[in-house]
Amino acid sequence: MQDETTKALENLSAAIKNGLEDEAEKYTRQAIESGIRPLDIVKNVLVPTLAQVGQRFQNFEIFLPELMLAGEAGERVTAILEEETLKAGQPSFTVGTVVIGQVAGDLHDIGRNIVTTMLKSNGYKVIDLGHDVPDIEFVKSAEKEKADIVALSALMTTTLPAQQRTIHLFEELGKRARYRIIVGGGAVSAEWAETIHADGYASDAAGAVELCNHLMKKQPHPHE
Amino acid sequence: MRHTTRLMEVIQRSLSGPIMDEEVFNNRHITGGIARVVKEYDIRIDKERIINQDDDLADRVFQAAIDFLASCGVYCQSTNRVILYSQEEIKSILRTAPAQVRLGAGTDEVLEVARKVEDPRRPLLMGSPIGSPIEEEFFIPSMISYIQEPEVDATMAPTLGTIYGFEVRTRSPLEIMAAWREAELTLEALRRAGRPGMPITGLGMSFSDVGQLSADNPGGLRSTDLHTFGVISELKTNFEILNKLTHILYRDGIVDPYANPIYGGLGGGMEGQAVLIAAAMIALNVVFMATCVGSSPTHPFYFNDTHKELILPTSLAFQALARNTSLMTNLTISPVGGPLTKTLLYECTAYTIMCTVSGCSRILGPRSATGAIAGHFSGLEARFTGEVMSAACHLDRGKAEEIAQRAYEKYAPDLIKQPYGKHFREVYDLKTIQPVDAWLKMYEEVKNEVASWGLTFES
């Protein structure tokens, strides 16, 4: 029995790594049926597996398509485990909610997709607003989703002011203290993040996950 | 207007092509399509190199790019439709691509030509920080630092964060004012440097079609200038981009678009990246009627193009184009290093040599410090780039590889440290607009070192 359980977890890890959603679902259900607690599956399989996948992407051993497939498999597993947890009356194990988007005037997608996939892989609920997002939409979405973190991406130097403007808008509306606002993207530097009083800056996707984890630990959920 | 029939055809195809979700286009058309042709055309790269040495591989990349583009198409986000051209149509349009174009006016006019691999003819240098941010007070002096360099043939403005002290807002009247301000200041810098007819491009701060098109008019960008716009990665467009194209064609401007495939993204690794870059350049000519086609393939974490993962596939893709088309191609150097760092000069050495021997028609930049830090650029690195470029015209790919490898060894370990260097005001005397001694000395040291590796400078 022990061997079967171990095997199921190994298979689950392999299915996630290979981006095989249906197989990942099958092994997740097998693991649950064999009595493993959803939270243990998250801690012992899902998070370390996706961390490995993320590291392989950082090392260019795999590329965005493989990363996204693994992320999607991870999302399917997360959804099943979340459902089981809530069914059992346990609290959600979602790490936090992030509203992310490319600021107004910026049409790029790929870098943000990488960050989104990595965050989802690490247990975050991510609301991706897409590209060229008007300042006010960040505020509206953060409010609607009760977000913990708002992530503003800018790949072009011409769109940097929109990050600053969006932070000002949160301030102007009296909502700045409710959210941790982070910035990233090719045009962004740590100095710029400091200048516009962002709560953090990450230079790459792995750094964004670390930053979010750090910010989530730093203080309790502002909506609680 | 030139190309009326072709423009109508593009617009009609954007309105009537296969309708598709963007995610399906990304996954099936781009990722699936690249994976298919990489396998079918047996694209395998020797990852130890920096510059491609294999002509047969370059030709297979070209064939793969045509096959891929014909099956993939270009996605129009405004209509959710795919603009498709058959292989026969693509080849037919490529056959009519112009092989040379005159840029600029008067005594500052220059001729851009389609070059071949190891072509001894000198490429053009668009010496410029390529849209890097700059404070208003340093706009003109920093531009003059490029324009005054004899090696510089054309230029492009940096990006103003503010105009008259006010932050620029996309799709607002401020964007139109900013576009005009940039054009005015650039033309003023040309005049002050004594090269009024030098070809320029710019309006980089204008995101929207209205912003760009405002100053792309008499009094602003001239018909003898390059009219530049970017397409969206990977292989995407929208009506704003097509609006810009339409206006440029009506103005009889020189169409000079760019596409910047992201390494490790939808195209995957080096092999896929090479095919994707080549396909994107072909698409710029076929769909966007480009006179000149350009790229600055981008690193997903450092946003530069001087990592080996970027240089090698770029070299392969541009050799594929140089061997099989008459396209005039250009590449932007986006180093991590900034002024007063040797890293910047070593990066410029490797990338410039690669561009020159791989058949590139025009080199842009350097966009020092990846264009991310306000004012971290200067004309001296353009001088250095121009000198390396002229010297590299006499290299074959074997020798080019040897020198580029030596430069790469010097800078590769430093990239992670992001040595962004100093601001323009710290590396140039603002009264004389000449480099300060420390920067000049460093430039001379590196130039001597590169010369000792076998690159013969003209002076």
C-alpha cells in the first residue's frame, strides 16, 4: 500500500513535469483515495515539483511552452485539491490572490505569462488583466477580487510612468494601504521601484514568486 | 501611394482570415508550428559557437521559416483573425523586395544595401540609445554625442519621460505633444551637430497610432527618414499598427518595422528562435511591406541580446536571410553594460562582429544598459561600435567567431551583475560634449585589447 501511494505521488510529479493534465488529475484522485491529505499533496508534491519546473525554465533546460503546460497541469491538480479541502470544511490553501497586468500603453504578453504561470504554480490565484490595461482597471479588479498583491508590468520605457500613475491612483482613491503593489518588466529597475514607492520589484519570474511569498509573510491579509 | 493593392490585400485578409482564439494561435500555430519545422528541417545548432558557420543549416532555417510562416500567419488582435499568405505568395513577394534604399537628404544622405554573409561592404550604423529614457535637459547634448561621430550614419532619439515637466500619457493630447517635441528636439540636435539631413527614426514614446502619426508629418519626421513601428511578439498585429503602416505608405516614407522574438518563449530554444526570427523578418516584408526589416531578439530575464543564447540563433537567422533574400536587415545591440564599463564595450564587440559577418545591413544602438536606466548611454560606445563594424567587414566567419568568443569570455560572467555604468552627465563634459578622460581611456584600452585579438582597426 505504501509503495502504491509512493508510486502514485511519483507519477503525479512526473505528470505535472510533463504537462499531462489528464494523468495529473488521475494520480491526484488516486492519492486522495489512498488517504493522503490534500495539503500534504500540495506541500510534498505540487510545490516542489513546480519549483523544479520553474528552476529548469530559469536554466533554459525547458522553455515557455513546457513551463505553461506544467503550469496548466499544476492548476488542474490545485483545483481538485482545493475542492476536496473545501468539501472537508478545511480553509483554502491558496497562498494569495494577485492581480497582474501590463500597464496602459504596453502590448507585451510573454514575460507576464511567464510570471503568471510561475505564480499559479506556486499556489497563487492569479487574475491576469492582459495587456494595455487602463489604470482604473487595476483598482477595480483588486477590489473585486480582494487581491493581496497588484503586479504592474512594463516592458517599455515609455510605459514606466503608467506604473507610477497607477500607484498614485490607488493613493488618490484611498486604497493604497490595502494592497501590496509590485512592479516588474524589462524597463523596470530597483531604483525605479523605489522612486515610485512600489512595495517590491523582481527582475524575473522566479524573483516575482519569492517577492510575493515574502510580502505575504510580512503582514496579515489586509482584507481579514 | 505605393503598395495600394498589397495594403488592401493585407487589410482584407485581416478581416476575412480564419477566426481564432489568441491562445490557440500561440499554442498551435506558433509553438506547434515551430516544433514541427525544427524537426522536419533537421535544425540542430552547435551551441558552443557564437556565430553560425554552416551554410547548409542557414538554408534549411530559411526553408523552415517560409514553411512555418505560411502555415502560421500573422494574428490580428483587432479581428481575432489570422492573416495568411501561401508559400508561393511569400516567395513571390520576397523576390520583389528592394535591395537598396537611400536614407536622409543632401550631403547627409546614405545608401543602405542588402548585404551577404561575409560581405566586405560596410553596414550602416544608426548610432543611438534607441528609445532609452532621458531627462529633458540632457536630450539634445546626448543626441549630439552620437550625431557628431563620423561613424554614425543615422540616428534615433531617446525617450523623454516628461515634456515641459509634465508626464506623458498614452492616448492623450500629451502623447501628441510629446511626439512633436521629440521630432523638434531631434531635428534641432541634427542642426546643431551640423548634419541636418541625417536620416532619423523615432517617435518611440508614441504608443498609439494617433501619437505616432501626428508628428509623422511635414515639420516632423520627413519622407527621407525611416518610419519605424513594432509588431507584437510573436507574429501579431492590430489595427493601430496597420493604421501606422497605412499612413507611412501614404506619406511615401521608408517603412522600417521591427519584431523582437523572445528567447525561451513560444519559439522555445535556440533552434526555434532562429526559425522564428527569420520568419518574423520575412513577415515584416510580406505583410507589413517593409523596406528594411529589423529585430532585437530579447532575453526573457535580462532583456538584452548579448547572451550566447541570443547571439547564435540571431546569427543563424540573419545568415539565412542574407543567403536567400535581398532583404535589408537590421539588428539593435542591447547590451547589459552601461557607459564607463568594459562590459559594454566587450558586448558591443561580440554582437557587432556577429551582425557584420552575418549580412546585416544596418546596426542600431548600442541601447546601453538594456535601455532601462535613464541617461545611461553615450556617443562613445557608438563610435566604438562603428569602428568594430568597419573592421569586421574584413573578417571571415572563422576569425569572427574567434574574436567574438574572446569578447564573450570577458563579459559573460558580468552580465548577472547588471553593470549599468554611469549617467551621460558623468561620462561626458556637457560643455564640449566630449567623453571624460576616464571613459576615453577605458575605450582606448579595450580597443587596443580587441586589436590584439586580430581585429584590424582603420585608425
